[in-house]
Amino acid sequence: MLKRCSVASHCLGIESTADDFSVGILSFEGKVLANVISAYVPEKGGIHPREAARHHAEVAGKVLAEAFQRAGVKPQEIDVVAFSQGPGLGPCLRTGATAARALASYLGVPLVGVNHCVAHIEIGKLVAGAVDPVTLYVSGGNTIVSAFEAGRYRVFGETLDIAVGNCLDVFAREAGLHGREGMPLGAMVEQLASRGQTLIPLPYTVKGMDLSFSGFLTAAVQLLRKGKHSLEDLCFSLQEVAFSMLTEVTERALAHTEKSEVLLTGGVAANKRLQSMLESVAEEHNARFCVVPKQYALDNGAMIAWTGILAYQHHVTLPLEKSFVKLKWRLDEVPVLWVGG
Ligand code: AMP
Ligand code: MG
């Protein structure tokens, strides 16, 4: 038997698509009561999916307990459990899904499968106050320009190969930098870039409305290995060229849709240079610029819980037997029933 909604309803959301395991607890009114994030930082190299999944399994109990404690909510007061069903890395997604299924069936409450990219947009709208924005979502795994149109978040432009965050991370590792909790590689590139002065030419690849970063990354790494330029100038050029590409595509989506807001989200949204480029484009089009605060811009459980609430209120739930993860679940495949109705 499923539990009936109590007066003060709560949703618990689990995020585990890649390197972060996170649990958020929100009231149905949209109050964030807890948003606990545990990041997996590889000792060497990029994210190994099975290593990241092992981290998630190890910290899951602790992160859940801390979320309940911070929220001041008992497990019995949870009315819905949501989890990121995709897109993401298989082993990581499955670890979060297993925790979500176990919790939902133990508590006897409905389960909601949330699209990770939709969640980034919805939490952005909640915390940055956007209503109907053009969204630039830039992270370690995704680079997407989207806007709501005819029942879905349509993809206006996206990367054809690697994500911009991944591009910055690979370059930084090639340069011998090591990320740590609280200081991601992208932030290190930003620090170095602030001391750069000379713009070094790099391939600028915008194809129609889509972007490509792999040739750009190869060219930057080759320049790095030649050792002719300072790391500061290389980081500066990397940011200027990559962020100009992102800004161009976002501007064209804005001009086409004539929306009145630009929303910047994802881990790379923390970058001040990217923020200022987008802000000036938004200004030129008389659009309001909204940037999602860091704790809600990077992968987090609060965004999963909030999107779970929106979906649940529109009768979207997921039977346990159909709750398999979807590694390649696209943003524009999801019917967004709660917008524009
Ligand atoms: P996410 O995938 O949303 O968890 O975000 C992680 C990505 O954001 C990684 O690629 C980070 O290097 C990147 N990132 C974090 N802070 C910054 C920053 N200040 N500038 C650029 N990229 C950043
Ligand atoms: Mg992450």
C-alpha cells in the first residue's frame, strides 16, 4: 500500500550520475531542507565509473543520515523518493537507483525517476527565479543550450563530442594540476586564466548550433607540450575561445526564441568569465541574466528532489519493476507536464 500524502509533504532526491553522490530533501513548497554532496576525487586521471560507484556505495549511508539530520525530518516523513535515472555512467546510476528503490519500498512511498538535465533546469528556475529561460547547462558531462517549447525542453545546441567541463579538466590534468574537494580543476584553470594576457589562436568550432571541443582540446594540449607559452596565457585563451563558442550559440537561441531570461547552470557556471560574457549578451537582448548558485549548479540531490516533486504532482511515478537506469536519456525526450499547462 502506498502512503497517503501528509500535510507537510517531503521528497528525498538521490543524485549519482557521475562523480557526485548527493541527497537532497525538499518540502513540496520548494524549501530546501538538506542538500548533502559527497564528491569522488580520483587519485589520478579522470572518473573511473566503477571506482566512482564504489565511492557512492561507501558514502550512501552516511550522506543519507546527514541529510535527514540536517533537514530535521524523519524517514517516515518522506512522501516520495526521487532518483536521477539518467543520463550518466552506468555503475554510478545503478548505485543511486538501488538506494532509491530500497528506500521507497521500505518506506512504502512512490518512486520517481528524474532526468538529470531536466533537474538542472528546474532547480535553476527555483533558486535563481527564472520562469521561462534559455538555459546554458555546462558541466563535466554535458554542454547543452535549451529552452522550453511545445511540451519539452528542446535542445537548440549541444556538444558533438566532449563536454566543456571535461575539456577544461583534461587540459588541467595534462598541465600537471590536481583537483581536490572544494577546488575543481576548472576553478584552477580560471585562477590561472585571470593572470593571462595574450590570446593564443585555438580552433573555434561551432557547426550550425552545435559545438565541438575535442579538436580544440588537442590543439591546446599540443601547444602546452611545446612549452612556448605560459600556462596562464594558455588557460586564458582556452577560456576566451571556449566560452565565446558557448556564448555565440546561446545568443542565437535567445534571438530565435525571443525569451526574456538566460539561465546559466552546471559546474562550469561558477566561472566568472563565462558569467560576464553571458551577462553582456543577455543585456543586449534585454533579457535577465540568472546564474545558479554553486551548491545547486553542480550535481546535487536537491535538484532531483525538486524535479521529483514537480513530476509527482503531475502523477508521474515509476513502478519498481520499470525503474531501470537510462544511460543515454536525452533532455528532449522528457515530456515536461508541469510547464505551460
Ligand atoms: P558537474 O559535472 O556539474 O558536477 O561540474 C563539474 C565540472 O565543473 C568540472 O568539469 C569542473 O572542472 C567544472 N568547474 C567547477 N568550477 C569551475 C570554474 N570555476 N570554472 C570552470 N569550470 C569549473
Ligand atoms: Mg559532478
